[in-house]
Amino acid sequence: MSGPPRSVLHALAACVLLVLAACSAGDDGAGGDDERTVADEGSSQDAADDALDSDDAAAGSGSSDAGSPGDGSSHGGAEAGSPPDPDPDAGAGDPAADDATSSEPTAEAEEEAGEATAAAAPSEVRYVALGDSIAVGTGADTSYVDEYAVWLEEEIGTEVIVTRVATDGWTTDDLLSELRGDDTVRTSVADAHVVTLNAGGNDLVGGLRQLGDATCRRDVAECLDTAVADVEATWDELLAELVEVTNGDVAGVRAMDIPRPALLDGEGRVARALRERLDIVNDHLATTTEDAGVPFVSVHEAFHGPDGHRSARADELLAVDGVHPSTAGHELIAEQLAELGTDLRRVE
């Protein structure tokens, strides 16, 4: 004798589930434990499933729906009542292929960026170095100008032509005179893709020389303060002239402050006074340069640390004269300039 139709069994099971769930909810109350409710509902589901399985077994295979367990049918060659064979390709991608796929956009982006850079790079890069003995490389086997030019060539992939407008002993006033009065210098700067500027150290040395004067010996601070005011005023004019000659396109211009000579490392009255004035000048150079939108590097910080207490001479960043950068010092200055990137001025 065949059992009741399967649809009736399903309806009966659903009713049983509803009744059991209602009873469980009533026992737990409004503040009942959620975990207990879930467990009770799971037990109710198991009981209903057992009842259905028992009825199915009694009813026999003749009452089974097509495709249900025990009906003898197959899907895609799988044995009835068992899960189909897993697709070896499903859910498991090829790691190498995945990596290649994920890296393709990055590689393409890098290639496009490289092509854009190559297209934008001029056939040659014109670099003008404005400065004093530091730009010349006095006391070293190289200069930051030479080291920076080599780095630019490697990064941009274009020959760098260097024009050095620098001489031992030049002050900010000397550079200002060159920039204002020499048409060749003005044209070179106006046509340059990159310009570097270092100046001011010899201005302070001039103030130091004045200490031999009887008046300065009586009032060291006053003489040094006069030298500081002079270098700051001339620097401001020099910077303004540079911005004018470049038509305000200062993206490829780089300026720097002044490293401390070893003679200022002492704790004597004059050394301390000079060290304080050097810090004042360097702060002024940094502030005015950044206000003008000109990229700036602090050579003083690179040589002496953020607090200014490190000895550049002890770190062999100064030449044997204790005043000019050594070869290692020039290499460090070039590294600082390199951190500013490869922006060039837009010139024909």
C-alpha cells in the first residue's frame, strides 16, 4: 500500500515546524537565549527531516520526484544520490595566470608613464649652477653640481649640459650683479631646464672678518647682526631676480642653505654668536625660498642633523680645511637635490 502523497508529507512537516517553533519561543520568553532558540529550531528541523525520510522509505521509489535522491536519474554522468564530480577548474584559478593578470595593468601603466616621460624629455637638459666655492667644488674631488648632473642624466635619460656661474669667494651680492648685469648669464638662466642656487656663506665670512675691527671687538653681536641683515636683504633681491628671469617658472629651480664650518663647532663666545647667526640666516633662506615657490633643501640639516648638534667634520662631510664640503659632502648634497625629483622648467 502506498503512503500519502509527498505534497501532503511536506505540508505536514511544515505544520510540525511551525508548532515546535511557537512552543520554543513561548518557553524562552521575551528575554530568551538566542542560542537556545536556534538549537531548538535545529532539533525541530531534524525531527521533520527524519519523519520525511521514514515516509519516503515506506513509500518506495515509485513515489519519488524526478531528480531527488534515490530516483535513479543522473546529472552530467554523476551517480544518483551522490554529488557530481567536482570541476577541477571551478574555484581554483591558476596562481601564475592570476598574478600575470593582476600585474598587467600596472605594467601597462608603467610603460605608458615611461613613454610619456620620454616624449616630454627634451633632447638635452640645460643645467645652470649659481653659487660660490661650494658649487665649484673647492677642497673636493667633485662637486654637488657634477654629481647632480650625473644623476639627472641617469634619471631622465638625456644628456645634461652644465653651465657653472660660480666662483670662489662670491657673495650673494656678486651673484646678484651677475644675474642683473650679464646678458649671457640671464639668457642661460632663462633657457635652463634646471637651476641650482647656493650662496650666503661668504657674506657671513665677511662679517667674521670684521671682528678684527676695534668696534666689532667691543660689540660682536652688533657687527654680526649687521652682516645677517645684509645677507638677508641681498638674498631676497637675488631670489626675486631669479623668479623674474625664469618668468615665474621655478619648478626646475632648487635652492639650499649653508652648512656650518668646523670653526663654529666650538663653545667660545664668538663661535656661539656666529652659530646663532648662521641659524638665523638659514631660517630666512628656507622661509623666503619656500614662499617664492622654489624647491628647497637644507644642507645644514643633512650635515648636522635636525638639532644641529652633529659634527660634519667628524662624519667626514667637510674637507680638510674644515670649511668646504668633502667629496662625501658633495655626494650628500646631490642626494638631497635628487629627493626633489626630476621636474624641469618648460623652455624651448
